[in-house]
Amino acid sequence: MSIKVLICDDSAATRLLLRRMIDAQPDMRVVGMAADALAAREMIKTLNPDVLTLDVEMPRMNGLDFLERLMRLRPMPVVMVSAFTGKESEASIKALELGAVEVSGKPDGRNPAVLAAYAEEICDKIRAAREAHVRRLSPPSVGTASAGAPVASVGAAAGRIICIGASTGGTEAIREVLVRLPRQCPPVLIVQHMPEMFTSAFAKRLDSLSQIHVKEAEHGERIMPGCAYLAPGHSHLLLKQRAVAYHCELSGADPVNRHRPSVDVLFHSAAAVAGKSALGVLLTGMGKDGAQGLLAMRRSGAWTIGQDQASCVVYGMPREAAMIGAVSEVAPLNEVALRIMSRLSGSVTGATAQDA
């Protein structure tokens, strides 16, 4: 059955362009187009769409206000379609906190190659949104490092590194993990599938909520304890070692599993460089990116954690990893940080993959 999509955008040109892209797909169709949130509200009642694409800046009621009301009264899968400006990028990150499943930039109507790539991206995000377990998420918390979490000694944590990968639903999953990590934790490398215009705002948001320092990764910078490094949306992130220190490497190589940055690229580099000193975490997301890389990490001696099905927005990437034996341990999202610190401190808690 086709995915029914409702488009809400105050730009007639954007509405028509999105409609052409969506209606060209065999598995989805546009059932309505609204010029503002109030019109969209009425169309939702009568058309019962499966997925809503929602603009941020609109007359009468902006997208964030409408999204907040929608997720409180009638939760449904929403893909935010935002301009590239810093203000709207920050608003899109806020939309993810309010319950939107995905964010996307606005289409560029001039370059056919860019338009074709955008059409593939937005339609993939609509498919992922349709599969999402939509729920009202709790507001971000500050300074909530896991109560009673074991804290690894300086000696035990020396040379250790944490690698995290996620896709659909991952912005809030990553936030949930990072805010529970203590200030003295080992360095963290993160890949989240996200357009490049949003990763800077996402890193700043995480930094404002976490005890550790969070920033976009820069090519060649030294990796330090108590810091997390987010792959920018335009480049793969790899772990490299120079002398006795770890460094970030950014690469513009071809996408892997149709993604750049790719979780597999990060995980494979961690397996090769850090081996058993690394810890791999694969969170919610559609597709299979990260599964083979997590398997490489486990085979190199690293401990690996997969998010459990019940707490995933989309149980795709962790499922693929579990199916091929890449996961050492399965954990609900609210316990992932605790499991990380327990592993680093030398204690072992929770279910193994075989128990899940």
C-alpha cells in the first residue's frame, strides 16, 4: 500500500517540487498540500496521511508550534523540511526534540543532478518516517549522568575510546546517551546521518546539554578525554593514531551504504586502530549502516552494544548488527550510558546478545 504524504509549506514552488518527487515513487503518493499549519490541521483530519512534511517558517503558525501541538494531540511521523540558514537549522534540531522523525534541507530547483539526489534523500526519509515508532519524547535534561554509574579509573580508561553510530531517531538517542556520561569519560566519536547544514547546530545543542564537551570533528585534531566529536554532514569520520595519540580524520570519499558520513567507515577505522581498546555502540536507525563495522570491532576484541527494539524509533541498524553476530550486548536506550561505564570500569551488567 502506498505511503500517503501530506505536504505543508508556504512556498507554492516547494510544494509542487516535492509533489513531483514523491508522486514519481511507486510506493508513495501525495494526498494533499497545505500552505500553512492551520490548513494542514484540517487536512490531517480528513485525509489521514501516513507522513507529514513540514516547513519551519510559515505564516499564521510556525512549524515548531504546530509540531508541538500535533505530537501532543495526534502523534504522527513528521519530516521537517527546512532552509539552510543557521536560524532554521537550530529550529530543525528543536523539532527533533519535539518528536519529528527526520530533517531535510529544502530542494534546489536549478541543478538536475542535485535535484535527483535530493529526491532520493527526501523519499528515503519519508520511508523511514513511515516505519518509525512515534512517541512523545521527554524534554532534554541537563547534568543527568547516570546515578550510581561506575566510573572508570584514569588508568583503566587510558587509551579507551567510544564510537557511536545512529540514523533515524538518532539525534535524541545520542542526546540521551551523552547527557548520562560523566565529565571524565574517554573520548567519544559520533556518526549521525544528517545533512551537513544541521550538524553544527546539533553539536552545539549536545554541548549545551552534556557534561562532556561536544563539537564538530575537525580534520587532524587530537582526540581528548571528556570530549565528543561529531562527524560533519559532508565527510566520513575516521579514527587515526599518530605516535601515542588518537586523531580525527575527515574524508570526502564516496558514500558507503549510501551515506557520508557512514557509521561503517568510523567503526572499521576503530577496529583497525584501537582494537580491544574501543567500545562500539549502534543506536536506532533505518538500514544496515554500521552492522559490518560493528562486527569488525567485535572481532578485533572491542565490546559492542546494540540498542534494543523496544526503545528504537526504527529498529533497523541494530537489528542488522544483531543478526550477523556483531553485538556483544543489547540494552534499552536509557541504560546504554550505564552499560558503557560499567564496561569501562571492568564490571559487567545486562543481557548479552544471546539473551536478548
